[in-house]
Amino acid sequence: MQEQNAHTFARRLFDRMGHRAEAYVAQKIEELDKASDDQGVADWQRVRRAMQIIRQEELRQIH
């Protein structure tokens, strides 16, 4: 998954789930890690990084 796709996916997920999306992403990473799916883990880690950026943007807009 490319960074741009990860950011778009993370934005849509965040818009749908709000802050619960971060827990969902963490759960997916844990599941894929246990299944030894390195590519899946890498993809979801990109989503996690994008989610952190989105959260920071949201916090800046509030303040």
C-alpha cells in the first residue's frame, strides 16, 4: 500500500469510526503480526502513521 492510499484509507476510517479507528488499526496490526503477515503489518503500520497525522490535524483545528 502506498503512503497516499494509506492516508486516504485512514481518513475514511477516521471519518467513519472517529478515535475508535486507532484501536481498530492497532488490533489489525496485532492480528497480522500473529499470523506472520509481514506485508499486511507493513500496510497497516502505514495506515497507523497516517492516522496519527490525521489526529494531530484534528487537534490543531480544535485549538
